[in-house]
Amino acid sequence: MSMKYVAAYALASLTKPSPTPADVEAICKSVNIDVDKDTLAFVFESINGRDVATLINEGASKLAATAGAAPAAGGAAPAAAAAGGAAPAAAKKEEKPAEEEGDDDMGFGLFD
């Protein structure tokens, strides 16, 4: 599925509860995106009347399943946590030591 059509559908849903292919096509053409009618028809068959919130929740759960992390909004728990195991700890950010400033100004500064 082409994400540009899904994004245009989401944008159109801000003004209409159920956007049409013509609405999505108008948004795409307004930003110089060529529209493939067959792909757009496939996207609308795949969406099949679902609202954007439902599509986002379904996408988040699919992303979590592939990434092995909890979805952002109310989806299923990761497999390890669901099986009773501990969830992996968040990776700690590694702090980089502050780099010493070199004398790149060749010994004189702007206000010297």
C-alpha cells in the first residue's frame, strides 16, 4: 500500500468523515504527486470504510509486532511481557564527553 495515499486520506479525513478517492487525488495533485488509479483503488479497498483512528491503532500494533516493542496507543503487550517475562529495559543513552574547542580561529577572534 502506498503511504502517500494513506497520508492524503488521513489529511482529508480532518475535514470529511469518509473521504473519497477524488478527495485523496485532489490532495496528491495539489503537491505535485502523480496518482496511480489502480494503487489508489487498492488503498480504498484495503481501508474499506474504517476511520483513521482504527487504521492508526492497527498500524501501531503491526509495528509493535515487527519491532518487538509496545505500541504507542493501547495495543497489545510485547510477546515477552505477555508470556510473563520481564520487558526489556530501555537502552541508556551514552553520554559523549564534551569535545575541547580547538583554536580554529587561527589565534584571533571576532572581538579581540
